[in-house]
Amino acid sequence: MARAGFEVIFFDCDSTLSTIEGIDALAARAGCEHEISALTRAAMGGEQPLESIYGQRLETLRPNRQAIAWLGNQYVAAEVPGARAVVAALISLGKEVHIVSGGIRQAVVPLAAVLSIPLARVHAVEMFHDASGNYTGYDASSPLTRSGGKGAVCHRVAKNRRAAIVGDGITDLDPAAYGIFTVGFGGVVRREAVQRRADAYVADRALTGVLEFLLTREEFRRLPPA
Ligand SMILES: [Mg+2]
């Protein structure tokens, strides 16, 4: 698979770098998983536009600062096998690695730290709290709360550079509209629509298989032995 080397690589977070879906995990913790997971599935499978359910889920959950710190720990504990090795390999080759997620930014940050991805390369949705840590709202101006938002964010970051995105969901294919190469990852959740429409697809449990599509042969040779 000899492609032109990508300069920028985006990763989705939920069910791509971590095996959990953040919102579902918060819902399970709060005991309202059934209503929330039905909404999440509808959005991820593409049956319902993201914006119609985004605020609805958060309004149901109202995640306080403590719940978000808990979720940050869960993301790290549920890291997908190979995630650290894949990101380290890409960084060692000089690639710019970003996380782009419709999830809660403050909860994604600890996982980014573990993966050595700088804060400025974490694109997710900021939650707002009062001085006591109670939920007061979310950044509704973020494109990541809307359908097509991932594409817009990736395009803005990548500019004219060669870029690829790795993700499990339908929204992770949005960047294709901007010429960004899409790698579907089915190691946590396999979605037929993603497998059909992505430029490449990896169904292994570990993330390591995505390197085959992200690197040229020459770049592979430059990797230190595992
Ligand atoms: Mg995902």
C-alpha cells in the first residue's frame, strides 16, 4: 500500500482510541443508559442528524466536573490495544497527530496526555460549569456538535496538507468531502455503512493495522523495531 505520506493524522476518540463511548459511560454511571444509548446509536449509525440529539443527551446527563474527571480516567483505562504504539510511531515519523471528537474535551484531554498529543491538537466540545462544578452548558458554537462538523474541523486544521482520519463512525467519514483519506476502524464496533464507504477499513481488535494504510513503505522501514 504505497500512498503519498500523510502529514496530518486525525483520530476519533470514542470506540477508536478508547473502547468506550463517553456519553454512554456517563449515562451508565447516572443510571439512564437506555434512553441515552438509543440516541447515540441513532446518531452514530447516521439515522438521525447529530445536532438533533447532541444537546438532548447532555441536558439529560448534565455532567458535573466530578463526572467528567471520572470519564477521563475511564477513557485512559479503556485505551484500545495498540493505540499508544500507533500514535508513538506516527509522532516518531514527524506526523502531526490530532484527536477530533464530538465528546467532552475535558475528558478527552487525559487520554491525549497519555498518548503524548498536545492540548492544542485536541478538538472536542468544551463543557461549562459553575464555581461548585455543576454543569451549566456546553459550547454549542463548536462545529463538532453538528453533522458535517468533523469535516470542517479537519479541513481547517489540515489546510492543504495531505491528511487522513481514523474512526469508527459515520461522522468520521465527513472529512472525505475535503479530500481527507478515511480509515474506518471496526475493532470496537463494526459498522457496515462505515466499512462500505471508508477509503480503507481495519476490523482487527488492535489499532495497529491502521498503520498499513497511513504509512508508505519507506516510512514503515524507518520505524524502530517493535
Ligand atoms: Mg467514535
